[in-house]
Amino acid sequence: MMTRVKMASSLVALGLMLVSGCKKGGDTRISDIAPRVGSTGGDQQVRITGHNFRLDVGYTVYFGNKRAPQVVVQNDEALIMTTPSVDEPGPVDIHIRADDGHAWKIAHAFVFNTPGVTAEQGGAGAAVKQNY
């Protein structure tokens, strides 16, 4: 009987550690990107929302192969960046790299349009998080 009690209390303690670990920290997840369309001229603010962005590391964001000139960690649920200028219109992947080595790829997450083309005339595919 004593062994069962010890085992049960150990399982409860383990469960509490796992639950408490989920409240703070945990895996970073990407939820949304807004807006998903912008001008090839760049200099547009984009907000990537999610969960568990670390506040103690920096992030570098690429739109295709062009680095965003400015990235700010707003809080643990949002990154704010400025789009770079690009040479060609079209959809691009967004790559997010944290200074601690973690990285994410969101396929076809943003569409660059030529200046003067409205957001209704372009559109990005669904943002799909891929770890690599």
C-alpha cells in the first residue's frame, strides 16, 4: 500500500511539473501574419503573432532571401518587423531565426505586389509552420 501511495504522489508531482511547464515557456508557435500582402518597395510594418516568443533573445526575419531591416519583440505573443524591398513581385516564404538557434519557415506566407496593386488583388497561401 505504501508503494502505491508513493507512486501516486510521484505521478501527481510529475503531472504538476508538466502542467506548470506549459504555462510559462514551452514551444514557440506561429499563429498569424498581418498583413500578408505588401509592396515590392518594402518599408511596411508586419506583425507575426504566436505564443512563447522569448523576450531574452533577438530574432531575424527573412522575406524570401531578403532580411527585414528591423525586427522588434513586442511581447511573448508578437514580433513586429518592417518589410524589405524586393526586386520581383510574388509570394515568398518567411523565415524566422532566433538568436538561440531555433528557426521556423512559413511557406508562401507573404505576397509582394508592385506598387499600386491592392491587397484584394493578391493573396498569400495559408501560413504553415515548419521547423527546420
